Amino acid sequence: MPRGRSSSDATTLAMALVGYEIEKQKIDEKIRQIRAQLGVRKGGSSAAPAAKGGGPRKKRTLSASARRRIAAAQRKRWAEHRKKLAGKGA
């Protein structure tokens, strides 16, 4: 009795490979269609396309009062942090 793989195993595997390649082509085509509908380019990100304005967003600026509030909150956090450090070291 011969050992190893029989020729029928190789034929079955070859036929399975052909079938899977056909399925892969169908899936790739569906992916292309969906990307075309979304307007996503091949090398682009998978995120939704930018707003209808197109170009990059304008940089948002904070008002002076908002910057003061943020700075005050940060100073408060640092003061609490320093107080904790001083309490541990003493």
C-alpha cells in the first residue's frame, strides 16, 4: 500500500483552491462597489469622507476667557499635586 498523499487529495485541494479564489474575486468586487458608494479611495482611510466642504478644517481658536479658565484649572491641579508630594515627603 503506498504511503503519503494520494493524487485524489491533490486534485480535491486544487479544486477547492479554485473555488476559494472565485469567491475571493466576488468578495473583492463587492468591496470595490461599497467603497465606490462611500467615495473612499483605495489607499485612503476607511473613515467616512470629509464634510462636503472638502478641504481641511479651519483651526479653532479659544477665547481669552476660555484660556484663562483652562489655565486656572491647570494651576489648581498642579497645586493639589504639589500639596500631595509635600505631604508624602514630610
